[in-house]
Amino acid sequence: MENKTIARSLRLLSQLMELHNENPFKIKTVANAALKVDKLPFAINTKTREEMEQIDGLGKSTAAKVWELLQTGTMADLENILLKTPEGIVEMLGIKGIGPKKIVIIWKDLGIENIGELYYACNENRLIEAKGFGLKTQEEIKKVIEFKMAAQGKFLYAHSETLVQNLTAELLLWLTQLEEAPLLRVAGGYRRYNEIIEELDFVIGADNVAITEQLHLFAALPFEQSTANMFTAMSPFGLKIQLHIYPKSAFYLNLFKLTGNDAHVNAVLALAGEGPFADEQEIYVKAGLSFVEPELREGLNEVELAKSGKLPTLITYDDLKGSLHNHSTWSDGVHTLEEMARYCKDQLKLEYLGICDHSKSAFYAKGLNELRVYAQHQEIEALNQKLAPFKIFKGIESDILNDGSLDYSDDILKTFDFVVASVHSNLRMDEEKATARLIKAIENPYTTILGHPTGRLLLSRKGYPIDYHKIIDACAANNVVIEINANPLRLDLDWRYHRYALEKGVLLSVNPDAHRMEGFRDMHYGVYMGRKGGLEAGSCLNTFTLEQISAYFSSRKQ
């Protein structure tokens, strides 16, 4: 065991001791020993225990810890304190710019226990008002976490979007210098709107053979040849890029092959043959099928639906008429209620805004107590007169408590136009308890929308286990809408369960969970997920016009 490894263990022990508010003198002793061991000019593992005790800065107690580590591979003190510390908290100690003092605030005051939750809190602007933090610190933490995510080789769809746009433009510019009217499209999971991207596939159609010979000169990325038709490179952030180059006559066949999953591709080509094809539409025509949008090509039942002409007419972003589930400075948002409303009205040309600031249990997010609920409603009424015909609906994101009840009395809940019920705490229940908890909340007559049903945070937190079918059945029985939380970190309800919800007649709602004006744009990602799940405009709550949704909310209160 090298000096640096030993020093890291001692440093971690000192940090954890500080987290748990142990004796300051002992903390300082262990921390100084970590620095000393790291700088020793000799290998400490060559020394006897007695010789270690004579090393300046160690002493008898710390030398005993080092000796124990060398003999057993661990330290009892470290193991014991690790048992008292959530794994995610330990992982946070590796984030540059966050020391034990800040982590105590994150853990004890904000109730955050892992890096995924911390990243989401940064997106919600929750850190800037915590003691010892500010906007600059929050943004630095966010960047470090994004770098850690990238190091895993997996990216959120939203994080890969800018790279795709930039690389497409650069490739097209380069190709047009060598080929007249080259063909270029992105394929793979990105084209299918997969929520997690592990590689990007670009398909090029060009007849100039010099392109493959000169690709090494492409300045943006250093591509290397992998096969006769494929070249690979790694983006600066660690995302694998694959270029597939074919003659123009084979472009659409290979674009099709590289887009859908194997089951879909094989099923369609068994009917259509191998071409050549003038475009992708011709592939489906020759197969005797309706055209299947790329995001549906998952090898489920889309081919059968295409045979019978029963494919859904997928929702588009332009179908949205309003935005529900949003936050303002009344809780943990960045912009005021009026700023959020005006952005929806003037910039997005929407008809309404549903404001859903956090409820009183969300103390970490400045949740609204009963008096502040009343005060916000007064402001909403004044703004509705000022901004008419645009309307702000009085909503709340009410916390689902451990027993499934909501955190306001019925007298308060009935004052809202609609209620989004969400879980934000105690995410470690088993499936039976978590399912029962949600079902009780769904059965509350004031619950309008079930918010981010599993609480998942992509690439960082799986979310609590639930019986999806029982939850969806309960929503169908109680006329409760299920949210597609459009935040790129959530995208929850998972698209794989949209079809079942739609079959049961459950309405879905594309909700951005916006905490700032820019957050409304996340509805694009929610629409992408809805499309993957087969969502049509008529089955999405916020495609309702102002008149329709006003009537819907009123009918729920009768």
C-alpha cells in the first residue's frame, strides 16, 4: 500500500469525523497525519510500528491506525464511521469545492444524500440561499458534477444535444467542400430520443471516395477508421462518436438500419427487402406499412400497428397550450411569479401557467405555509386581472407524506385550482409500501396530478420501486393525471409505461418543473418522451385550451 493510498484513507477519516462533529483536536491530528504521510520521502510500509510512532506528525495513536491499515487493509475507526454515513455523502467528499462544513449543510439542512440529488438541487437553485453558498459556488458544483457524469461515458439526452447540433454543422461544412449535396443525418439512440446516450451515430451519404481518405484532416475531431465504413472518435467530454459513410444509393437503407433497434429493423426489412430505397418512407411502403416515426422503432408493437394503420398521431411541441407544475421565488424558483407568467405569455405564446410552488413540508425549498398560500393567491388574482386573457392557475406541489397523506388540510387543498402530489422524502421504502403510499395520495380527492412518480434522477438515482400497473390503475380509477416530468434529469413517468397508461384512459401532462424562465424549454424533452410512449395531443392535459382546462379543473372540484 503506497503512501498516497494511506494518506487518502486518513484524509477521508478526518473529513468524516468533521462531518459527525467529533473532537476538533482529534480531527486536526488525523488531517495533519494525512498531509505528513503524503509528503514522506520514504515508503511508510517499510517501517515497523515502533518506527512509525517516531515519525514527526504521527504519534502513537495515528501510527496505530496506519499499522492497522497496512496489516488488515482497513481501519476499524474508518469502517465504523462509514456505517453511519450515507454512501452518497461519502461520494460528495470527492467533489472539488465542497468540504465537510458545506456537506453538513447539504446533508443535515437540505436533506440531500447523494450527488444526483445535489445536482438536481443546483438546477432548482436551492443552494444559493444556504449558509456558506452562493450562485458562483452553486454553478461550480454543477460543472464538477456534470464532468463526473461525463466520465462515466453516459450522457443525458439534453447534454448531448448541443454536441449533435455543433458537430452536424461542422461535418456538413466540411463535406460540402468535397461532395456536392452530401447526405448527413444522426441515427441511433439519439434519433430515437433515448433518455440516456452512450454513443452518437452519424450517417453520411457521399460518392466521393476521397472523403474516407481525408477524414483524418477533419479539424473538429480526430477520427480513426474502425471498419470499412465506420470511423470513430471521442468528444472532448468523453462521448463516443461514430461516423458511418456509404454511397448515396445506400444511405437511406443504412440510416434506417442504424436508427431502429434490431427487432424493428429485422421485422421491417423482412417485408421490404434490401432496396435500394429513395428514402425511408419507401422502405415502409415496400413493406406494406404506415411510416413509423424513429422514436417508436423500439421493437414493441409498432410494426403490428403500422400494418393495421393504427399508429398514433404523435404529440408535437406546438400542441402545448400551457405549462403546469412550475416554481417561482415564492419557494425555490429564480424568477418572480410575474416574470414566469410574462415569459409564458410573451415569449412562448402560451395561454396559461400553472404555478406549483413547494408545500410547507419542503422547508428546504421555502415551502409555503397556510398564510403564504393565501398571500400568493392574492398576487395571482391581481396578476390575472393585469395579464388577461392569459391566466395563472393556483396550484401547489404538495408533498406526499410517509403515510400517503398530503401535507395540507382539506380546507387549504380546496383553495387550489389543482394539486400536484409528489414524493420528495423517504425514498427507501420497499415496493409494497411505496406503492401503497402513492395509491393513498392518488385516492385523495384533491390530487389532480401525480408528480414525477418514481422520483428518479437519471444517471444518479434509480428512484423508489413501485408497481407501475397498480399506480396507473389507481390513477385511472380516481381520474388522476400522471406527469411526464420534462426536466432532463427526471423524464418521469418513464416512457415505457406511457402506453399502459394511455390504454387505461389516463391523461398525461408534459410538465417542465421549471424553477426559472429557461426551464420552460424543457417541455421539448417531455414531448420527446411522450412521443416515444405513443402520446397523442388529445391525451395530454396541457394541450387543452384555456377554456377546456378551466372546465376540467372546475369539474374536478364538483
